[in-house]
Amino acid sequence: MKKQRLKAVALSTVLSAGALIGSVAQADQTLNSILQVGEQKVKLAQTSQQKIDKIAEQTSSLLNDFKVVNKQIEGLRVYNAQLEKQIANQLEVIAQLDESIDNVTVMERQVQPLILKMLDGLEQFVALDVPFHKEEREERLEMLRNNQERADISVSEKFRQVLEAYKIESEYGRKIDTYEDTLQVDGQEREVNILRVGRVALMYQTKDTELSGAWDQRQKAWVELDSGEYRSAILKGIRIAKKQASIDVLKLPVLAPEAAQ
């Protein structure tokens, strides 16, 4: 009897142990499943966090780009506003230039006749003036005349050239100079030195200094001078003009001015 009870207890214990082992195994399997689910959730959470971080990074980058673009837009607005002012100013300048061009066209039509009148007056003045540097002055006038027909020279340049010629003629009256020329002296051509004192006196002296003469504006001719009286004075004047002697008082033949009519 006792043996049977012991067998029954042992069997019951074995069965209980087996049940317990089975329960533990089932619990382990359940725990593994729970852990696996947890791991998957962690992985999914990590993946989601990575996506969130990436989206946040992209959002931050886009925000920075947006701020930069906004600054650029604001800068462009200021720049465009400035350009609009400049364009408005340029349009005003263009309008003024158009008006000036129209005025220049009118002025050119008025200046050209004035230039021709000035040339006529200058030619008349040279023809009536004391005949010094005659060829040089006539060549200058001829050049100015020829330039009036040239299309490659502007009206302003033509006018400047004529004014320059007037300036040169004006300076002749304030200077003393000397140059060589060929004149008819005693019925024959002689090489002479010409002495000009402004427009006050125009004289000559032969190379050997033996003969001297002066231009008589009333007679429009050369007249012979007393060599003894003016020879040394004219010679000294020539040396002064050549800067070979210091400036000094000279006794020269000067015609008295004509009375005004």
C-alpha cells in the first residue's frame, strides 16, 4: 500500500514538474515574442526618429534657405527701387539731350554763316594789313576756306580754327620778330632780314646791312631809309628779336597815325 502511494505521489510530482516545465517553456516563448515585438518597435521607433531627424534637418535647411532668399528679395527690392530712380533720371537726361541736339542743329545752321562772315572779315583785314608773313597768312586763310567744304570736320572745329586764326592775328600786334625774305631793292631782288615791331613798324635790311627800308602803309610800298640814321637801330632790333641782345630803346621809323575820317 505504501509503495503504491509513493508511486502515486512520485507520478503526481513528475506530472506537476512536467506541467511546470511546460508552463516555463510556454512563458519563455511568450517572453521571446514580447521581446521580439519590443525590438521591432524599437527599430521602428529608431527608423521613425531618423526620418523625423532628417525631416527636421531638411526643414531647418529650408528655413535657412527661405531666410536667405527673403534677404535677397529685400535687397533686390531696394536695388530695383534705386534702378527705377536712375532710369527716371536717365530718361530725363535723354530728353534734355534730345532738346540739346535739336538746339545744336539750329545753332549749326546759324554758326556756319557766321564762320563765313568771320573769314571774309579776316581775309579783308589781312589784305589791308602790313604785309608781313604774307605767304604764311594767306596759306592759313586758304586752309580755313577749304575746311569749310569738308564733311569730316564738325562745325564746332571749323569755328575753333577760325577763332585760332583771329588769335594769331591778334598776337602779331604784340610781338617783335624777324625773318628772312626776298624783296625788290634798287630794281633787283635782294635777300633781306625783315624786322617787325607789332604792327607799328615793318622794316628790312640787306644781308650786308648796307641798305635799309620800311613799309609805308599809306603808299602801300617799301621806301628806302637813311642807312646812316637807322642802320644800327634796325640791326640791333633784329638782334633783339633773335634774342641775341637785351631789350632796349630803339629809334625806328614809325608813321604817324592817320586821322579818322
